[in-house]
Amino acid sequence: MTASATSTEGQDTASTSGFWGLTLGSIGVVFGDIGTSPLYAFREAAHGAAQGQPVSRIIALGVLSLILWSLFIVVTAKYVLLLLRADNNGEGGTLSLMALGQRALGRRSLFLMSLGVIGASMFIGDSMITPAISVLSAVEGLKLAAPALEHYVVPLTVFILVVLFAVQSKGTARVASAFGPVMITWFTSLAVMGIVHISDDPSVLAAINPYYAVQFLLSHGTIGLITLGAVFLAVTGGEALYADLGHFGRRPIQSAWLFFVLPALLINYFGQGALVLSDPAAIENSFYRMVPELLLLPLVVLATAATVIASQAVITGAYSLVGQAVQLGLLPRFEVRYTSESHAGQIYLPRVNRLLLIGVLLLVLLFRTSSNLASAYGIAVSTTMVADGIMGFVVIWKLWNLRAAVAAAVIAPFVIVDMTFFSANLLKLLEGAWVPLLFGAAMVVTIWTWRRGSAILVLKTRKIEVPLDDLITSLEKRPPHIVKGTAVFLTSDPTSVPTALLHNLKHNKVLHEHNVILTIETAQTPRVDVSERVRMEKISEKFSKVRLRFGFMESPNVPRALAVARKLGWQFDIMSTSFFVSRRSLKPSSQSGMPTWQDHLFIGLSRSANDATDYFQIPTGRVVEVGTQVTI
């Protein structure tokens, strides 16, 4: 009995230790973006409402009430309490929600795929804006600490961002270990600053009454809607809660938000509101005005560290999102480098890193201040949130088996709120909101072109393909010269003869004694169990079919997966096996089915795709590439 009790106690201790470790990790990674919003959210919203006039009591309480209830409704109710339960085998995020919705419907849905693509594309746009506005707003504290350094704000921001992107190739494991303590210090500082200043005007606590938010919107008309666009800055990063579900789990994220992060944010916003009520001139920079001049420089350093962490989380999120899109066939293969031997999710995409850096630097140099950049912020996140809400309806209806009316009643209020925020951010279109829309539209066009071109290419190649069964019958009647060894032919269609096999027979006039038709599939789940990884089918004495299945968040490592086939009877030896891969050289055609510009874009994307050998991690010394020309 004693031994049993001790064992159970040890398991509980380990479980508790793991829970608190994940909770600490989530504070360091998940909440960086939303956690740095106090730097600019209240200031920009109050500025927008005041329209150049002093901030009145009605404005201060109205804006504060809007921020508080936005955090309650959009982040807490929608994401933390509802959508975190909509996990795809433990994973979250826009593309995971899209795959979950399609699985719930039991078929591929063009509508859901469109929502997923738009949401993911806008997340990429947000990945450029978050580092720019976060680091810029933190460094701007130097203007208060030392006004003479004002001209160095932009150069210093550029330097920090260049260094941040330069170290991505080294991996984030070591840096991430310090994220939790730094962010705990940050949120604790937010709470302390707020507590100190609430006493400036305790009546600020009345803002928790939603009456002030509703009254402000009803009495300010268009100005109220414009202000709502700035208020949305306080909830940007809320979608990251869902995207990081697979890394930390639902309970740690919920606990960190409800019992630590949310209270710290609310207290700080109350403190900023009380400070402005007692001193309206403090709205110039209500966050940094909360500390005495002696602590200003240390706070700038801490804020800069917090914004770098927020930027890091968004950058790695972009890597993961692009990796998922490649696995789902939405984008061409990108070079993927793994920065950790123990954590497969820690990846680095050089091309994506370069594009993000260029975009971030352009934003900083174009807008130059966080106030200017705030106009560009929000539209991308609100679009993603609307897409998440609509896809969430499908999951609640079909997967949770609720009636359509009940599912609509649950999700409709959130979608309405998200649409309201989206409309408010559209009012800033000419002031800078066009930037993320441009980034997102470029991403949508890229994905659409890749999907459309790939479909046309499949249709064209299938017209000239030979059924595999017919070839095997022909070879049995008139066998060619047989050579020893195993040949693996990669193909997307296991029913037709791979192009590389046809060319091998036509030009070399030989056939290996063992031939494997290898197909690699991407499942609609984040990961595939090892028992479901390999399926083998022997179709003749010399031919077999092998299907490998990977989840859309997994790295497709072919040699490692084929090692599983040994248990199924295939004596796989990588050193006596040759992999035959077809390399297509695409040429534009006058009758391709796409406009000429789209033809050239698809061909450019195809040429830029990472080599299949590297992507599938096949040893280069065992690969034979066969080139063919195809018009499209």
C-alpha cells in the first residue's frame, strides 16, 4: 500500500511540475504580442477619440471600458474558453481549424479552404507588422529618457530587428529558455505600475461597467468607430493563444491567461486611465509616464526585451504556418532547416526569414513612428479572427454535434464583434491599413496560383500517363534486362507509371529486380501515428506499392519512415537502394487555362521550390533525377 501511494504521489508531482513548466513557457511565448499592447493601445485609442483636443473623462472611461470588454469577449470568451477546445489532435491555429472543419464535413470544402487561406495569409501580414510596431514603440521611450536621442530611434530599431532576424538560423531554444522569466518580470511590472497609479483617480474602476463603452460608441458616431479600430490594438495577439495550443496545451494557456496575464493587463490599463484622468497631458505617452524618470531607462530596456520576445513568437509562428501550408500543398516546397535535435517543431526557413525581414524594415522606414504604424495594424488580425469564427461554427455544428441554430447562437456574437472590428479597421485603409491587405492579397494570389497551376499540371500529365497495371503486364510478357538492387520511384499517382520509370526503361532499357512505387500523402491531422505511417502492397514479383503518410505539421523524412517498412517484410537497405525522382522543366503555353502572368508566376514558383531530395531528406548519393519538359 505504501509503495502504491508513493508512486501515485510521484506521478502527481511530475504532472504538477510539467503543468507549471508549460504554464511558464506559455507566458514566455504565447502572450508576447498581446502583452506588449499597453505600450500603445490606450494611447492611440484615446488620441483617436480626442481628435486633437484634451482627453475628457467620458473619452478616458469610454476607451478604457471598450478595451476591457474587448479583452473579455474576443480573447477570454472566444479564444480562451471556446476555440481552445476545438483542437485538431491537440493542435490549434487557422490551418488546423480549417483541416478540422473539413474533417468534420467529411469532404474538402472550397469555402473552408478559402477562409483558411485568407486567415493564414493575413497572419503572414501580421508577422511583418508586429515586430515593427512592437520594437519601435519600445525604443520610442528613449525620447522621454533622453530627448537628444530622438533621431536614433529608427536606426536603433532597424539594428535590433536586423540582429533579431540574423540569429534565427541559430535556433531559438537557448533564447526561449529566458522568455518565461523575462515576460513574468514584464507582466509583474505592468501590474505594479497600474496599482501605483490607480490611486491617482480610483473612480477609473467604474470603466468596468459596459455602460461607458456603449455610451461612448452611441454618442461619438464615426469617431467612435474609428476609435474602435484603435481599441482593437489591445487584443491583437489573441489569435496566438489558439495557434500555440499544440506547444503548451489548453489548461496551461487558460491558467496563465486567467490568473496572471489578464489581471496584469487590466490593472495596467486601469492605471493608465487613472493617470490620464488626473493629468490629461500624460496621454502623450501614457505608458512611460507611469514611472519616475529614474526608472525610465530600465523600463525601456525591459520593454525592448519584451517586444523582441513578442516578435520572436510571431516569426516562429510564421515559420510553422508556412511549413503547414507547404505540407497541405498550398505553397511550393521551401528549404527547411531544423534547429533542434529534440524538438521537431523548431524550424528555420531561410527564404521566409529574408522576406519577413525585408517587409519589417520597409514598414519601419516607411512609417517611422509607432503611432503612424498603428494605422496599419489590426486589419490583418481582425480578418484572421473573422475567418476563425466562421470556421469555428462548422466545428461546433458538425464535430460537436450541436444543432445549427445552437451553434450559430454560440458563435454569432463573436463573429459580429469581429466584423465590427474589421469594419472599424477598414476606415484606416488610406492611412496605412492597405499595407497588410497588400501583403495578404499577394499571399492569397500566390497560394491560388500554386493550387491552380498544380491542378492544371496534374490534368495534363495524366493525359499522357500509362496505367501501372498495363505496364506490369507488358513487362511480364517481354521482360527487359534485370539488374540487381531496389529502385524507388516517387510519384503522386500510384495508379500510373512514374515518369522516371518510363524514361529508365526507354533510355537505359533495364529494370531493377525490386521496384517500389512510392507515394507520399499529407493527412488532415497534425501528426500521424507510427502504426499508420506505412502501407505496403505487393502487386507482382518485381513491383510493390508503398504509401507514406505524414501529418501537416510533421517533417517528411522518407528514409526514417521507410525503416518502419522492415516490420512489414521489406528488407530496406538505404545503401543498396536508388531513388528515382522526376524533375519537370515547365514552359508556358498559349492554352494553359491561366492568364500569361499567372503562367509565369507558377513557373517561377516551381523553379524556386526546394529540391525534392532535400525536402524529403533522401541521401543525395542515392538519388537519380530524370528531367522532362512540360508545357503549361
